[in-house]
Amino acid sequence: MRHSLNEIEAMSKRAARGAGLSWGLSEEAAKGTRWLSAFGFPGAGLLADLLEMNDRIPSIDVSPVSLSAEIWHAPTRRMSPLIAGASLSDSAVRLLDRGTIVMENVSIPLLAVPFMGGAALRLGVPVAAEWDGARLATDGRQLCVQASPEALNADHVAKLVFSAPAEMEGRREPLLRADVPDNDWDRLSAFAHRTFAPATEESRLRGAGAGLSDND
């Protein structure tokens, strides 16, 4: 089904929050999903894959152990691309100073790519991400892609390397709407429904048309 980017962002935010992510990270995940969808990637499906993969896993277990380390890694050897990406954006100056930031064992690396946009805008230079079979670069507004379909849809990579400044080659044009398979939308909806508080007797009685009345 075709959805507007606003719809995709709103659903992604509720789903991420329903999966237990903080409000701040949920907002970033939603913006990233929208960004990927705008460039023709299956952002909603990739986010659903990640939420299912990390469901009930504490965030600390899939976060970088140290941002000052030469190579970033997570305790479980399975780093969340959302947390890694947000950390990269926060470490933009470090990225420019060092030239590269290397991460090991990252899940669904494409979900980390939107965070390069914030880093690129902050630094004023393009940022690139590379893993086996893929290279993507952005200046925060445009995206360049050189990759195989298999690499773009990878659910895990042993090494993900970010670099700055980067060359911009192979530009993609953004879209205003995106196709989201019904199954992917349903998977996000299942997480989004977790944000709804379970009904109590009091809430049911306060519901429209559900109040008790002695007026017959």
C-alpha cells in the first residue's frame, strides 16, 4: 500500500516506542525510516525487522561499549544501528578529526545511514558509510548509492565504516510517497499497539456510551 512520508514517520515512531525505545530514540528511528523511504528503500520493513530482532533486549546490550574506542562494539556482538547511528551523529566532530569511525557486528546497517545526514549537516562536509558490497554518501540533503541489492538488505555486517569528508557519486532523487507492503505495516502496527494502555473497569465506564445511568 502507498503511504505518505508523514504516515510512515508517525507509525514508525509509535512502533519504536511500543518496542521499548526511549521517546528520543523513537523519534530518531521514525525520522530515519522516513528518510530511507523517501529515497526508495524499504524503511518500514527494515525497522520492523530490527524491532523484532531486538524485542525485549535491554538497550545497553546493543549499544557501543565506548565511543572513544578505536573500534566500536556492543557487549552482545550485535549493535543496534539506531543507537550506533545516534552515537555517530553525536560524535560528528570526532569523526572529522579521526577521518573514520569503525563499528563491528552491526545489525541492518542501512538503518544507520540516515544518521549520517545530521552529522554531515553539522560538519558541513559529506559523510559516507561502507560495508561489504555497499557505499552510501550524503551531504544531509542528497544521497548517493553504490551498492548491490543484497548488500543494502543485509541483516548483519561484520564491519561498518563511516568516513568524512566523502565523495558524492551516484545520486538518488527523493520521493514524496512510498510503497509499504501490508505485512510490514502490520508488523509495525503490532508494536504500535503496545503503546495503548490496557482497558480498566474505570476507563471502560468513562468510554463514550459506556457510562451507567439511572435515567430510563
